[in-house]
Amino acid sequence: MKQEKRTFVEVNLSNISHNIRDIRKLLAPGVKFMAVVKADAYGHGAVAVSKAIARSVDYLSVATLSEALELKEADIKTPVFILSEVAPSNARYVVENGFIQTVYTSQLAKALSSAAGRLGRRARVHLKFDTGMGRIGAKPDEAVKIFNIISKMPGIKIEGVFTHLARAEEKNGFTKEQLRIFRDLVSRIDDSSLILHAANSAGTLYHKDSHLDMVRVGISMYGLYPPGGERTVELKPALEFRTSVVYLKKVPAGTPISYGSTYVADRETNIATLPVGYADGLPRALSNKGHVLINGRRYPIAGRVCMDITLADVKNGHVAMGDQVTLIGTQGKERITADDVASQAGTINYEIICGIGKRVPRIYKK
């Protein structure tokens, strides 16, 4: 059966490479680049993106063991870094596949040490310190003690130490205080060979003092800006979300449209049916306030976004069956960005692109 592509995402891999090159211009010589490809590369396709950028980055990072294994199975050679602890029972898979593991508890470190002994290999780890995010990571009053304990375990190679910035999008002293705490902790660790890292995308773009030995870039690699801060580089969005018109009908004034009859035609108009809905990642919050682009013109979403179908009021525009519809991207002189969609949906651009469903095929443009 041939796969239908009435609704699809187009990913421009050249734009991702461009963004990496431009972001690297902000970095001092020798600062490493970790490309964050978790969550299926923020909806862009982890394997395809990783293969395209493998030679231009130092590390690829993921959130889970299953994401790391997906890259391993695709024969990607770039070192893969797991950003959170795995279950100790899975330590063997980390070691035998050569993944670099985040550690912040002695329980996982012991499991990795044991697995390394059995396999005759070394477990490569980076310790995470919590300096103000309040999520995962060893607390400041425990961090040095945990480092010293783990550093003595056989089969463990501590390659780096890192933290995560909580408010790097903002211009205040919180990021500087996190970095001060981090530097103080590092100063009490007797190992000058460690890779130190703290900067996420916002830190990379807006806080040069957070670059340290390596930056971890996610959203900006895909051409989107974290909120706040000056745009120090010109990023190119890599993702466009498209569908097509599969049905058209003329309705008289007073016709209710979609669930709940929340949209009622105020005149005779044309309603276009689009085979895309919230199951595909088009937010239901766009009901009656979002827009789509058809033939370079902007048309309103009519009524509630359904699970599989969305309707647009195309008025008396020149719209025909099969016409391409842009949900995120550019048509002619008109453009709808992930930020536009996020603003209307009351969320952030990260959620919009990560939310595009797996049943939507990805088409890659080099």
C-alpha cells in the first residue's frame, strides 16, 4: 500500500546545518557542540537529522535509553550522550553500546561499575549538579561528595560535569548565580581534564559566560529562538507543516460548522476540509482563531479543530481540491511560524514542533 502524503512535514536539513555553523561563530575556539536530538529531534526525525549533522557536531544527546538505541541501530558513529539517568537494571546496555551516561546517584554509578567489570569495558559518565533548576542532579551540598565516591569506583571514567540553566531566557542575575555555584563546586574537584558544560540554547545565544567547554543546543539548531534576548544569529527554521484541500463545499449563511457549532457562517461561503487535526499535532486551541495559508492567502480556521479534520473558511478565494495548505511555513509573501501557532495556542514553540504526530510523514530536503 502506498503511503498517503496529504499531510506531511518537510524538513530542510541544509537549514539545520546552516544554524549549527552560525551558532558555532558565537563560540570560542575549542568549545565543543552537543546537538540535542531528543524527542525525535524535536519532531524533525532523530535518525535523519543525526545522520545529516554527524560530522559537524561533537556529541548527539537524547533523553532516554530507547532514543540512544535508535541512533545506535542506525549505525550513527557520533558519541551519544544520555541526558538523564537510566534505570540501574539497564546499565549493561549503556556500557556495551558505549553511550555516555548522565549520573547523579551512587546507585546508577554502582550498576555501571558492575556492568563495566563484567563486560571488561569502561563506563563513560558526566556528573550532573543541580545549581538552581530544581529537577535532577546532585544538590550543591552533596555534589562534591558524590563526585568523590563515584571517581573511586572501578570501571568508571568521569569525562565531564554539567548543570542546566533554568532562566537563561531572562536578563537577570539568576543565570550568573547558577554559574557561580557551578564554578565553586568545580573548584573543589581535583580534576582539570573534565569537560564542563552548562549552556542550553538560550545560554548559548544570550550568555557567553555560560559556554565553558561545551554547549548543548536544541531548539535553536532547528531554527527557532528561545524566548527573550537579542537575536545574535540569523536562524533558519527547518520545519514546514503542510496538508491539502480534500473537500470543498459552499454553505449558506447561518450554517453551523464543526463540533459544538461554535462557528456559524455569517454569509454564503466556501468551507475547505483539511485532513489534519489534533491527533497530528495541530493544536485544538487554534479552533476559531488559527489560520492556514492556501495559494499565498491567509484563511481562518472555522470551528473546532477535530482529531483528524480541520475546516477553513476560504470565502470566495480561488481554492480547489488538491491545493496545498501551509500550517507552519511560507507561501508566497505570507508566513505562519511555530511561534505564531504557539502564541495562539497559549504555549511555546518547543511544544508545537514536538507535538507533530508520528503518523505525519517526514520528507527531507537537503
